Amino acid sequence: QVQVVESGGGLVQAGGSLRLSCAASGRTFSHYYWYRQAPGKEREFVASINWSGGSTSYANSVKGRFTISRDDAKNTVYLQMNSLKSEDSAIYYCNIDGYWGQGTQVTVSS
């Protein structure tokens, strides 16, 4: 049974940093994605990483501020978020090969 669990969300002031984690279990995975959804808006792509090649991709809105990385030994993917802005406030979801986590809330106060 596949399990996807995010953690690391919270409340932070604008300009601050947070690191989100996404741990997966149940099988071997290949593609990890982070999405986010703000109130009243559609879920949007944030970042992705290819498991085998380590290639990454970012939404324009987070380029230069967010970094996605992985830890093979822990089967975990991270999203390091720096220079946070109020518009980054959302529920952040991890998607692993089509499996969604429950989401973790990120709130950035201005």
C-alpha cells in the first residue's frame, strides 16, 4: 500500500524560510512533485524532481527561492522555501507517481 506523508508546514514571517518533507513508502517511485493550493484558487504546480536523473523543474513564481531535493536512503523529497512571500501561503501537496499526500499548510505573514 502506497503512503505519502507531508510535513514541515507552519507559520512564518515574510522573508523567512521553511522546509517541507514528503516521505513515501510502499514501492519504488520515479517522479516527485510539489503542488500548492491557495483559498479560492486552483491547485498549481510548484516543483518536480526526477528520481533517477535528479533533474528538476520549477514554477516561474518560485524560481530562485525554492529548491527541491531528495534523499534516496530515506525515500524522502524536500522543498526548501526561502524568501517567502505572503502569496506563497497555501496548502502544499506532494504527488508521487500520481499518489497524493494529505497536504501541509504554509502561512506567510506580512
